[in-house]
Amino acid sequence: MKSVFYVIIRTLLVIPAKLLFRVKVVGRKNEPKRAEGPYLVCGNHQTVLDPVFLCVALRRQQPHFMAKAELFRVPVLKHLVRWLGAYPVSRGKGDVGAIKRTIKLLENGYSVGMFPQGTRCAGKDPRDCRVKTGAAMIAAHAGAQILPVHIKMKNYTWKFFRRVTVVIGEPIPFESFAYDSEQQGEYARISEAVYAEICRLGDTVK
């Protein structure tokens, strides 16, 4: 499900993104169709523009993103991010409300975007960044499929007119992780597996 405002903003972003960042999308066919259910899109996080790159790359569904609570205190901007489907999260405080909202969105058929790293890892090889367990926990509670995506750019930073390649991998049914709620460390295991696939996707393109 996509809001009218989101469709308009995304349409306006596509051409500038292609001109300014030469955005190229690989594996676009892998994005699930609306009838195939919602997904939790998980990607590497290097720059503040990563949510924009994901929205430009994904056409079939609208990913809703958690956004730091500070953005919702900025006049005008707070309305814009809400209209785009973002919602606030208090980072570093174990925001249970935001987690429950994310699970509910997935259960209600809306797709959600998350970055397993939890925060930007600017200028560093994604393989050298730590991964948090939030995405796996949310996927487990919602039973949602995971769509791995790699955002690739030279030197792991953006620069005008430098190529940004978004690689969309095949969706991973949550059942394939053989999650066992009785075992300790399952969220960490699944998060690492998802992140390994995200990194592997980056190796498939030059």
C-alpha cells in the first residue's frame, strides 16, 4: 500500500537521483509484488541518503522507516517525514513502542525498511560494521519475509555524479531461518545471516 503523497514525492525524486547519483538498480524483479505480502527490507547503512536510494529502487511497495525522534521536532520537516510514512524512534533507549508499531505495520500488510547496523557506518566497509538484533526480532514476531538490499558506492560514501548501485536480493522467507524460540542467541544468528547476504550482494557487482 502506497500513499498518494509518497507516490508523488518518490516520482519527483527518481530523476534527480538518477542525474545526481547515477542510481542503478540491479535485481529489481526480486522485489515482492503487493499480492506476495509485505517485507522487511534490510540494507547496509553508509549515508543519510540511504532511505532515499531504497525508495527510488523499490517500486512495488512503500517501505516505512523508523526515523530518529529528533526529526519530528523540526518544523515543516516533521510533517514531511510523517507524510512519507516514517515514524519516530528514540535511539539507544529501547523504544518498545516503536518496535511494536513496526511489528503491527508488517502484520497489517505494510512493508518496513530497517538497517541491521542500527546506525550509519560512514566511510567503512559494511563487513567491518557491527550488526544489531532488532531486525531479526521484528521479523520473528511478525513472521515477515526479509528483502536483503546492498547499497554500493565507491569508498562507501556518496558524491555527486558518482555511481550508486542498489542491488536487490531474493526475498528470504522467515521460515528458512529455522528459528527456535527456545534457543538463546537466535536473533543474533539470524541478524548475522541476513547481514552476510547483504554484504554478499555487494560482491556481485563492480
